[in-house]
Amino acid sequence: MRAALADLLASMGYATRGYQSVAAFVEADDDLPGCMLLDVRMPGEGGLAFFESDAFGSIGLPAIFVSGHGDVAMAVRAMRQGAIDFLTKPFDDQALLDAVNRAIGQDAAVRHERAADADLRARYGLLNAGERDVLRLIVDGKSNKEAALALGFSEITVKVRRGSVMRKLEAQSLPDLVRLADRLGHADRT
């Protein structure tokens, strides 16, 4: 079955990798974009048990179940845990391709978000301690004057640091700065 699925996906232009078991997949430790096709019955640990394990959670790939041995309860369990789809054999090739497209789209979105977050953290790392203090107070709703009083600086110093924060974080406006700070975990801090 694994070879037939790989051939089908390859015929549609997808690169595939097959593994004999869950253990072989985990051992490979690939961090490639894509998705996983899991069967409820697999050598060693079954697909559903693996899907619900911490090991799967650390992998972070979207999963699609294909099984001739599944039942409604298994499908519901998998879907509640976040599976993209649960296809029962025999299934339509197009249904599999649609599920793979959804899964790959989801994985691409997650990877894009991770990259954007890493970029934001890198830009945040460019802020000096004074700029971070100003950022914290501004996103907590303090005016420039209130931030200056709290930090013991002049209002002009706060304005300069705020401008530097805006440039370094590439914020276009105060609401944009608040959204970026929220992504960094600075919202509602005192």
C-alpha cells in the first residue's frame, strides 16, 4: 500500500518518503515540509497511538489517516486530535490528493508563521534595554509623558527610543507595534 500511495503522489509531482514503521520515521529525524500519511495499523506502534503521542507533537506535520481497519470512533478521535482527514480503504485517489493539498497548505502556513516569528524575535533582539522598557510601557497604554515619568527620562528621549523601536521592529503604526508586541508576548505586562 505504501508503494502504491508513493507512486500516486509521485505521479502528481509530489516527492515522497516511505518508512517501514513509526520508529524508522522518528529515527530519520527529517524536518522536511509536507504531511504524513498514517495507517491505524502499522508495524510496531500504530498510527493513531503515534499521532496521539508526544513524539508526534514534536514533529508538527499535518497527518492524514488512510485505513482499511478504522471505524467511526477512530476517525472521530483522529479528527478531534487534529488530523486533516481520515480516509477509509478503498478511497478515491482524488480524495487523497485533496487531503494532501490541504495538509501541505496547512504545513506551509505554519512554516511561514514560524519563520515570521523567528524574524520578529531577531528584530526584537536588536532593541537595547532602554528601547525594550519604552516598548513595554507604550504597549501597556502609557503615553510618552507617562513612560518618561516611569523611566526617569525626558519625554524627548522616550520619543526617540519609541521611534527607534518602531524602525527596528518595522512597525508602521502604533496598532501595528501593539500587534507585534503581542506576538512577542509583551501585551498586558506591567
